[in-house]
Amino acid sequence: MAEFLSERIAETLGNEIMALDYGDMLPSERKLVEKYKVSRNCIREVLKSFEDRGLIEIIPGKGARKINGTSKIFSRALEDLMKTTGTGLKDLIDARESIEIQIFYKAAQRASNEDFDNLGMMCSQMDKLTDPIEYNKKDIEFHLAIAKISKNPVMLFLLNSLYEISDKFFFLITKFSPDSIASAQNEHRALIEAMKEKNMIRIAEIAHLHFEDILSLVTNIS
């Protein structure tokens, strides 16, 4: 009976996970227990099976989020390449700039007014954050949101893979330079306006400035 319940829940919850975007959080264990009217152990067993398949990541104390297991494999391969070739953060940032400029171009062409409103709301939420680590998480969400708007799954995959690496490679720039948050926020807002206007020259200028600032901070840190 317990095995049947686990299979039934896994099928239903699996369909719900498929509908989520990468990075989205699943409902808490408590809410899943209430929804499916089963024990916490049963829910944990189902979630563990999804984690083993690379569909979700269980974060202690926070819950579970949908991930791209393929992206993690790709990220580990890139990380190994960086270690064996002596590739550093500067190269990683250079690659990220090249990819993200193209993402910004595509997003400018494909975004709706609602998309721009959502990006503006994200910026406003980030204004209220004072903890550098929390800000960095929201900064990643902001950039990935633009990648989703671009409607190019390959670019989203590549960018997500770079973020998977960058967290391991000291990429929490705001942790070491909290003052950079204000300038980053100004650049985010300027970028949104440039995308609204579909001003490709201005988009490239802002993006280059944004990544030059990051590169400068990395140089000072390393």
C-alpha cells in the first residue's frame, strides 16, 4: 500500500515539477504532506527519488528546487576544463558577457510589457536587500529571468551552467564589495529601459559596463 502511494504521488508531483521553471522552489514538505495526506517520510522518499534522478535539488533548511541535471553535468565538465587548462574567472566573465549580450538582444525583441513589469518588480525587491549573499541570489534570478524571456533554451542552458560554476569559483562579488550593489542596480534599471526601447547599441554599452565592473572587482579580489 505504501509503495502504491509513493508511486501515485511521484507521478502527480512529477507532472507538477515538469511545469515549473528551473530554479523554482517546490512546495514545502509540510504543504506536500497536507496536500497528499501522507506521512512526511513518504514525501521525503518521493523527493529523494527525484533528487537521485537529477530533477530537483534538496537544500537543507530551505526546501527543494527544480534543477537541470544535464546542466550540472555540463557545469562539472566545464569546471574540470578550467582546472586543467588554468582558465580563470576573467575568462568565465568574458564568456558570460558574450552570451548575455545576445540574451539581452533577444529579450528586447521578444519581451512583453508584462515581462518588463516583472523585471522592474524584481529590481525593486533587490533594492531592499542588504545582505550581499541574498542579493547575489536575486541577481542570478534576475539575469536568468531575462534569459527565459529571450525564449532561447540553449542560451538559458549555457547561462545556467556558467552560474553553476561561478558559485564554486568565488563569483559572489557582492560579498566582497557590498558597495557594488548600488551601481549594479543602476545598471539593471538602465538595461531594462534600453531593452524596452530596443536600443541595441545602448544595451551593449550597459552590458559591457556591467561586466567591466565585475571584472574590476574580480581583479581586486584575486
